Amino acid sequence: MANHSAIAPLTAIALILLAAAAHSQDLEPRAYSNTPVGLNFLVAGYGYADGKIAFDPALPIDNAQFHSNAEILAFARSLDAWGDSAKFDVTALYSSLSAHALVSGQPQERNISGFQDPRFRFSVNLYGAPALSPKEFAGYQQDLIVGASLSVTPPLGQYDDTKFLNLGNHRWTFKPELGISKAWGQWTVDILPSATFYTDNTNFYFGHTFAQAPLYAVQGHLIYSFKSSVWVALDGTCFTGNRTTVDGLRGNNLQQNTRAGMTVALPVNRYNSVKINVSTGTSTRTGNTFNAVGFVWQYRWGAGF
């Protein structure tokens, strides 16, 4: 069985690379905007990321780099939740990940592809966005919206306990989030604080127990909507936490990172639209500093459209 000195650096690699391959929705403007009840959304997309990984200088890891490709498929439906607008969505990702680093002077490389853990999310707007029919929605104007959501990620992705690096995490993840969105004419500001909690992976690398502290994050978006229905957002996020523990041995890998990006949404016709987003790391203590680009096509139907 591997000892802790071997597990510590490679655990850090697994943790941070999985974060780099995470869902493209990490910077998601207009997540709490109101929509007519009964509207369905089918989303398909592609994301690419590449970058470097920063570690605690005490760890014998140098020149750690990665790149990943992800295909995304999602479905969402708008709902009436006790008179307030709500939404349920499910997201599936198929990813390919390649990483290499020097560990104690020896080159290490891993290439992997398969399904990540899916995500299920329920969100509800608690104030400022009532559940409306398409006819009622035609006269709706946003002012202040306050909402909340819960994302749940079950352990259904590809996992092999004989490997340090996996696309599935073999544990449950729960992410409660608060959404605050304020509109001033064609401008909108979104603020989204959240916390992510993890159950333990009790079958990590031949039966070890892998635990991870919560991740605390805040997203911010400045959005401008054109009369043509095109909108552009400047995106930013900062997060801290995710320190890991293996069999009770705590790692010195607290993450304190910030990212910035831009999203552009372009309507094609009444039913179709495309969205393009780019982002980059702006600061990091430990963790990933990477560039990412994504393309998403969205088809909507129902609710009388």
C-alpha cells in the first residue's frame, strides 16, 4: 500500500486537475434571470482548457501542466415553485484530460477520457421574479431578483481506485448558492456567493480515505443587454478552501484563486442561440492557473413559443 509521502503530492495533482476539468458553468451570468413557466432548454457545447498548476513549494512537484477537452450536454426546464419562477437542470460531461509533471525529478504523465460526475440543480427565485405565463411574461421588467439554488453531484462518473487521477470523484458533492441580480435599464449586475461541500471518498487509491474541506466562492457579473437580444458579460470569481486530508493527514494545499472572463450570447432565431465564453486565471496561491474557452448552442421550446 502506498505511503503518505507518495500520496501527498499526487493527491494534490489529482485534486487540482479535476478542478481544472470541472463544469464550464463556474462562471455563469444570468443564472437567476426570469423565464416563462414551461420553457425547455437543450444545451450542447464544447470546452477547452490548458494551463499550469501551482503547488506548495515544500512539495517535490515542478513544471505541472495540463490540457482538457469537454463535451457538454444539458437539459433544463422552467417551473412554477409556489408562485415563484424556478428551474431544474441536469448536466452531463464527457472529458479528455492530459497532464504531466516532474515529481521528485521523475516525469509523470496521465491521459484519461470518460464521463465526469453529472450535476443536478434546482434553483428558485424567492423575490422579484414571479412564475409567469408567456403572455404575462411579455410585460415583465426585471428590477431586483433574489434567488437560491442547490446543486448535487452524485458519484456516477468514471472511477478507478487503482489510479490517483480520475474523472469521477467517488463521492457526493453539494453546492448551495445565493443569487442576487439587480437591473438598471440595459445593465445588470449579478452577485453569486456559494459554498461547496463534499462527502469523503473512502476508496481512494487502494482503500485510503480522501477528505476535502469546503470551497467558498463568490461570482460577479456585469451584463449589458442590447435591444437586439445580444448580451455581453464581464465575469469574475474568487474562491478559497478545498484543503485535503488523506487518512487524517492534512495537506498544505489551501486554494486561494481568482479568475476573470467574458461571455457573449448571440440569438440565431426564436428557438436557437449560441454563447461563447473565455476566462483566465488572474491570481493563485495553490491550484490551477489556466485559460479556458467554451462554445454552447441552446435550443428552447415549449411554453407557447
